[in-house]
Amino acid sequence: MTAIDKRSRMRGLAKTLIRQIGFGLLLSTAAAAQSGEVVVATTGGVYDRALKEIWFEPFTKATGIKVNTVTATDAEQRARAQAMAKAGSVTWDIINNVDIIAESDQNRAFTRDLTSFCEPFKTRKDLVDKACNPAGVRIQLNATLLAFNADRLKNGAPRTWADFWDTKRFPGARALPSFNDPWRVLAAALLADGVPADQLFPLDIDRALKKLDAIKPEVQLWWRTGDQSQQGFRNGEYVMGMIWGTRASALKTEGQPVRISYDGAFLLADTMQILRDGPNPAGAEALLKYYLDNPTVQAKLAERLNVTPPSIDAVALMSEAARANIPSSPEAFKTIVKHDSAWIAANQTKMLDAWNSWIQR
């Protein structure tokens, strides 16, 4: 064996040993630092500022790897990433989509499989199910839930979607979302019609729309953005509605008389995905690992955004007031609907066509 062969063999053994004792990502971090930056797509605004201040800047200080952000909606992120992949020129490292979209065949076609990356996190008992999965890393969970005006409802507190449909006991205008993602409204209708939560999928679309016929005259606000749902509550346009938990928490902070129920809530996860052939895959992995390994960062971000972090340890670090705004107990999680991401992704067009036809008549 030549001296060159010996050196080559020794280098190979060293690399194997490093991987075995768990330092592979340290090497990745060092390699990423040389390339200088990670490019992350975000939806901008308050969300972007929170990510930078609480996560990205401390990460840069700890590793020397810069994080630059570009702003785009979820749909734009998906479309741009797909276009870059087809063109063979990927300039972003990470995109952020809700779990259903992230786990779809469309997104998986241009994002990296993180099975190997997630292997070290399998034994982490503090992490929620699928916090790290082949499609990406779930950085936060946000609920879509039932919210109501406690000052205007005098016959107790509505708790379920059956209560939402009960206009005799709980009279007043309703609010529901109407944008290009109707599955939660359809699922709520089926729950109100007596379908058990664990038997919701596949959704019976015709049955759901028939149930929605009964409540449609009471719906005074079909909101298309979170801002609309908040403003409608402030204006008294509805007494009860389906809205995002983050928006309900913001209304609480304003002093609005909003109360919520997690019974039948839909909990979705913002998922960060690493793009295939991105400029800095090692840096992207290091950034996601830093987040999963730091419950303190997760807790601070969750408090700022009124969301649920993926680590139970992070939940414990949040203030009592912040925990009151999220599903933080085993009891609360038991009442949350477990959705079928694969079925929803495969049936998006079918549901949307049926919804558009129904809403227009």
C-alpha cells in the first residue's frame, strides 16, 4: 500500500468514526461557514422579523453562518422553488409551507429527503410526532379553531362544531374562511353532522356541503385573510367563527372578548424544507438542527407568534400567559383533529371545485 493510499484510507476511517460518534453535523457546519450564508424564504412582516431576531441572528453568532431571507407567500415559494428546480438553477436553500403542502408529491419532487438528517432526533421524547420527518422540520404548530364573542353569547360557551351549527341555543352571525383550501370547513361540517373525528377521512364532500347548506344563511363573513377575520370580530360582524389561533390570540391581546375552543380544532404545522441542489445544503441542515436542539429558541419564537413549539420542553419554558393561548396539555391535544395530509393533498382540486360551485350558488 502506498503512502497516498494509506493517507486516503486513514481519512476515510476518520470520517466514518466522526459520523458514528455524532459529529457529522459539526463538519457540515464548518463547511457551511466557508460558503457564508443560508437563504431562507419567509412570508415576511412580523414573522420574518421574529425569525431573524430569535433564531437566525443567534444561530449566526454561534456558527458564523449568515442567514439571508427572501419574502414570498406560501404559494409563491412553492411555484418559485419548482421553477428553479426545472431550470437547474436553485438559489434558495429553504422554503416554508404548511405540512399538508410540504408533504405533497409536488413539494417532495424538488425538496430533499431528510430521513437521514432526522435519524438522531428519533430518540428525542420531548419532540412531537413528525417534528422531524422526511419532508422537513415542523418549526411550529398553529390551530384553526372555533372562536366566539363571550360578551354577546349568553347561553353558555359553545365548545364543538355541533354548537356552531346550533343557531337556536347560540344565535347570531357566523364567520367561515373561503379561500383555496376548504378542507377544514368541510371537516367541521362533518363533525357537526355526527361523524367521529377518527372517521373523518376520506372526507364525504357531498355530505359536508349538505350540512353547510343549513348554516350558510347565518354566515355573514366569508373571510379570505387573517386580517379580515380579526376586523370582522372587532366590527361585530359575527359572534362565532372559525379562525386561526394566532389571530384569536392577537384579539385577546387587544382586550377583545374572544374565547376559543380546541374541541375539533385543526392543528397544522409550518414546515421548513431544504431544496434539492440548493447553494448551501450543509448550512441549511445546521440551521434546522440548531432550532431543534434549542428549546429556548423555540419557546421565545412561540411566545412572539402565539403558536405551539415542536418541543414539550419548549412549552414548559413559555410563560403561563403564553401557554394559555396554545394547546399545551395532553387533554387539549386529545380533542384536536388528526388530519390525513396525503388524502388532502391528493384531493385539493376535487374539494376546491366542489367548494367553488357550492359557494357561488
